[in-house]
Amino acid sequence: KKNYSTIALSLVDDTKARFSLAIDSGDLETAYKTSMDLKDKQCFKRLGEEALRQGNHQLVELAYQSQRNFEKLSFLYVITGQMQKLEKMLLIAQNRNDVMSRFHNSLYLGDIQERIRILAEIGHLPLAYMMAVTHNIDDMAIPLKESLGESYQNIEFDFKSSALIPPKPVIQDLDSSSQSKLNWPHHQIAEEDILTLPSEEPEKVEVEPTIENQIDQIQDQQQPTGAHEEENVEEGDWGIDEDLEIPDIEPAQTNTDSQNQMNDVAFQGQNLLHKYVSASQLPGEHVSTGFISSALDLLKKQIATQNINPLKKVFGNIYLACNFNVSGIPFLKPVNHQISKESHKPQVLVTMNTLELMLKRGYSLTTEGKFPEALDQFRDILLHISLLVVKDQKEEKDANLLLRICVDYIMALLCEVHKKNVPKENTSRILELTMYMALFNMQPKHRILALRSAMTLAYKSKNFVHAGYLAKKICLLYTSPSPRDRQKSRMPSSA
């Protein structure tokens, strides 16, 4: 049975049964040991297939060697970059007189001369001569031309050709590299957890209850327990004459097919907004509708998100901005509505206009010298960009540009914030961080301020070379520098 192969493996002593159970449970080590005891080609074949499925290329090599499957072994050496073993496979093919295997191995190795010799040995002299001429190997082309005869003396090749040489592996010495010995990583499962593995049953889709269903549930809860029970009370005299002459009426014939069809149609449908979002690949749309877990999964796949703590506040703000509750009948639960477009698409309130306003706020904080607040502002913009839904290519280009701007400002502001924590005695570190800040691509007014600060600090530290270099940078950024800045720019160079 499923998930019980590992347990049965520890209870069985028969070698063949142990091999089958080891293959079913994916225990390659036990499968290899039992296959060496059995010495059966079918067992080695199953072992190779299972090892290949798990990505254990070392065990695949042993299985192919035991099967003497030279073709698959040569191809395995090609994809793993083991060129020395591939050369041995060429020698083995020569000893076995296997022409096709020799030719395949020479193709894998890019050995052109060996291919020419193979074609010449089997009698394909025109092909051998063509290959020698194409690859410009005159030492082999001249003897082949003489052996062809007069009909091939004046032959000309008027086609364009290129050398068929396979690329060389990046790691040449596989013994000295630890990465070449790594297999495909696996997720280990403890033996006590095998019994609790879930079975392959279809997942139950929970449909969100509609407002009508919620109202029905509330009415059922408020209904008294004995409201639907009939009481055994005798009826009084209501003055009703029950002696009515009612003719016999035949029951109407109903169309059972149409009735069944109507019953099939009457089912609770899925929310169109949720149906659209379930197929969407945009994290912002998932967040606006409240599907936080699926939004996090998309962010992990698309931008490799690891720390989700900074995103919690952003998720909450976007969800609250896209949802609102409407109170209807008193004492009943308010109805939740989601802001959506006419085409049943969720409305994501993170747009380029809002990001541009946030960017202007970050610029103003930087100009005012509030660097910690400006750093938080640019980080907030960076988080919102991950949830942005662009309309066209122009907005996509603007978003990429905004991303680069935020990265430059964050790195520059980190240098400034970190500089305040450095002791004043460590002037070299302070100067280093100041010059780092001046190198980032910021707005001209912000970069000029950073360059002036770095130039002044370099001049006070008597670092006149860098001070002069920074002064030239300031003059290039200024369209009309003031006389004071010109005087400052000449002071380091004159010193």
C-alpha cells in the first residue's frame, strides 16, 4: 500500500522483495545493495530509472555501468562534463568495433580528426574528404583527395558551414570541485511521519457564503425550537362548511427532463471577482481581495521574497482601502463590498500617481535633512512597487525607473544614517561614507549637497586630491555656479 513501503522494508528478508520495496519507497542505498546481490539487469535498469528520477547522477552511472549501457553512459558523461571518462568511452567503442558509438563519442568530444578517420575506415571517402576540407585539415584532406580519383579532383563547396564543436564544461577538474559531486536536494521525511502522510484525495473547495445564506442562518437561529412542531389542540367552531363538491382533477404531466435540468442549474455560483483573482498572477490583485497567502506565494516565486514582516503593514493598508462594510438591517452583520472595475476585476489602489506623490514626499524629507524619515519613505515606495499593477509599457518603464531611484536613495541615505553612529575620532570612516553617498545617482540638488559636504570634509582632512575631484564634479552639475562655489572649487587645487 501507499506510504507503507518503508515500514514493510524493515520486516522483509527476501532480497528481491527488499529491492522492490526499496525502489517503491525511494531508498536508493538499500536498492543498490540488494541489486548488487541479485546481479540482475532488470534490477539495475529500475535502479537507474529511480536514481535518475531523484537526481543521483553518481548512482545512475553505477547502474549504467552494471547494465553495460554505453550509449546512456556516454550521454551522462556529456551532461555532467566528465570529458576524461568520455575519452575512455571512445577507446571502449574502438575495442568493441562499434562504429556508431565511436562516431557519437567523437561528436560529444568535438574530435574532428577521429570522425574523419571513422568515415574513411567504413568507406565513406567523399564524406571524409568533405569534412576534412570544411574544417581546413589539409594533412588528411590531401591523401583523401588522391584516393578519390579524378571525378573528385575539381570539386568545390559553395555552402556556408560552421564547426560543430560542443562547449567545454566550466569545471575542468571535477575531483577538486565539491559542486560536481552534489546530487539533487531532497526533503527528508521521518519514519514516524510516513503514516500521517495525506492521501491523494481531491481538495475540498470552500465557497464563501453569500449574504442571503447568512441571513437564512440568522433567521434559523432566531426561530424557536418548537415553532415547526404541530400542537395537538382541538379546533373550535370557525363556521366553515367543509361539504364542498370538488371534481376529480387529473394531475398535470410535468416534463421530468426539464425539471432535472432546472435542478442542475440551481446551484450556488462562485464570486466572479474571486474567480478572476484565482487565475491572476498579480500579487496586488490578490492582496486587494484578501488572498494574502496566495499573494505571498506569488511574491516568493516572482521576486524571491524572504522577509514578509515589512509587507504586513502595506497589505493591511491596501486591503482596507479596497474594502468597505455597509450596515443594512439593524442587529445584522454588515455587508462587505470590494471595490472592483466594471469587468469584475479588483481595483488596486497602488498606482503610479500615488507612488509619484510618495516620491515627492521622500525628496522633500531629504532636502530638509530628515534622513531617517526619508529612508523609511523610500523603503515604503519600494514595498508598494512590488504590488503595482501597470497598464502599459510606459508605466512599466516608469516603474523600473522609480525602482532604480529608490535603490540609489536608500543606499545613499544608509551611508548618511550610518555615518552618524561612527565616532568623531574616526575621520577616515566618516570621509569614506560621505564620499560613498556622493557617488549615487540622486537628484542634482541632493547630489550637489552631498558633493559639497564630501568636498568640505576632504579639504578639512587635507585630502586635496579628492577635494579637487569633487569640486570639478560640482562645477559640472552647476549650470551657473555662484562665485562662492567657484572660489571653493579653486581652493583645493591651489593648495
